[in-house]
Amino acid sequence: MATLVATPAKPTDYSYLRKLVFNLSQNVLDPSRDYLFETRLARLLRNQGLTHVEELVQLLQLRKDPRLEKAVAEAMTINETSFFRDGRPFEVLRTELLPRMIDARKHQRSLRLWSAASSSGQEAYSIAMLLREHFPQLLGWKIRIEGTDLCTEVVHKAQSATYHRIEMNRGLPARHIVRYFDHLGEDWVVKKEIRDLCNFRAANLCAPPLPFTEPFDVIFLRNVMIYFSMDTRKTLLQGIHKLLAPDGVLFLGASEQPVDPALWKAVITGGTCHFLPK
Ligand SMILES: C[S@@+](CC[C@H](N)C(=O)[O-])C[C@H]1O[C@@H](n2cnc3c(N)ncnc32)[C@H](O)[C@@H]1O
């Protein structure tokens, strides 16, 4: 086996890592933030028995190991999320959009929602709690909330449905904690009635085709396109447009916009904006 020499990372190492991350996740990393490689890859380095980013780059170049490359791309994702994040989209869903959709689907009795880039699952579980809390008429309907994310570690956390006290303190009304979670030491576990509405799996939004073919009534695609190039956003939103029901709704993050206004009608209501397919 080749001897690996530990020396500080060079600009070419960072540039190699930036390209690798882009190829695997389409996340565009700014060179001014190269220092983040040191912190975000620290655990991966330890697990590989390495101490410096440069050693990791040498290993990547030597082995061309797809699993290690994938682990690097996943370690560089930003998984920040919280229950009922940004509040208003959930309010608009509850007060305006869902009543109309539920009425329109009263014969087929089914609803499909997608938390695309679901991170550790709080967004999908928030939607599930909202449905159970405010729409008792949906009992007996076929409800599917899909959650997908590139990063397998957060997908596993979403599947475990287990959250620490600190995560619970961010955005969850007390009555939801009591009603929809079981206490387990320092952690809280989402109750089965909510878990059963949600399904999580790993999927890359930028490696076509998109992971579904059946249309959705609501898609949450929030706080992920900020990491993508304009071209990637455009291609992704074309795919998302095809996957929305004709009367479906798309939510983006507060700082995100559809790239192609010809495809979307923006509706500003309830202090937030959602998008309808044209
Ligand atoms: C900041 S979190 C947003 C989570 C949630 N949507 C929210 O708004 O709270 C961004 C998520 O996008 C995921 N992500 C980044 N690139 C992705 C890609 N190409 N495909 C799927 N998910 C991706 C990351 O792993 C991360 O969990």
C-alpha cells in the first residue's frame, strides 16, 4: 500500500474536493469557504485513520472508491432543519390550500405530499402532525408523505423518528409534543400514528430521473436549491413541475425562486409565497 504523507491541504486539494462534491451532489461550494472541509470532514478522516484533508485527497485519487467519494459529498451537505420551519407555509397549507384540495379529492380519498431534501425528517413529520391535528376527516384516506434526501445519515435519523430535547425545543408546540411523541430518556420518538404516514429514503434530486413517477399534491422543496447552480435549479424545477398534480402546490425556501417564471404562478398569501404549476 502507498505511504501517505500528512501535510496541510493545498489549494489543488480543495479544488479536487469541490469538483468531487459537485459531481456527486451538484452542490456548489464557494472557494472562500474551503476551511469548512477541515471541520466537516473531521469525522470521516478519523474513521479512515487519517489526520489531514490532504491524506484523504491522496486516498481518493488512489482508490477511486465510490463509497468514500459519496461519504465526502454527504459530509459536505448542510442538514439544518427544524419542526414547522418558517411557520407560515404550514399555516397557509392548513388554512387555505388543504381545505380546497381535500374537497377536490373527496371521492378519490388520497393525498400525496413530498418533502424533497427532507434532511432528518422534521419537515415531513410536521406535515403529518398538521394533517392529524387539523383534518380529522382524513382518517381512512390514503395519505403518503414521502421524504427524500441525498445524505443517508439524515435519512436514517428520519427513519428512526428520534429527536433530542434541543431539536424538540425548536418550533414544536407543547401540545404536539404531548400528543405525537413518546419520551425516551433524553430523546423523544414520533408516535406510530404519525410515523405511519411518512416514508423516507435516500435520493439525489440532481441525478435524473427524479425518484417518483406518480404525481404529488404538495411538494416542499425548501432550502436546498440555494446550494445548486442555475442550470441545476432549472432542470430540477422542470422535473418537479411534471410531478405536480395540475392543482398541486410547490413550496420553496424563503430565499428561493423558480428559475423559469413561465412554468409557475407565484401566489403571495399569509405572509409567504407558494407556487402553482402553469
Ligand atoms: C438545509 S437542509 C433543508 C431541509 C428542509 N428541507 C428544510 O427546509 O428544513 C438541505 C438538505 O438538502 C440535502 N441535499 C443537498 N443536495 C441534495 C441533492 N442533490 N439531492 C437531495 N438532497 C440534497 C442535504 O443533504 C440537506 O439535508
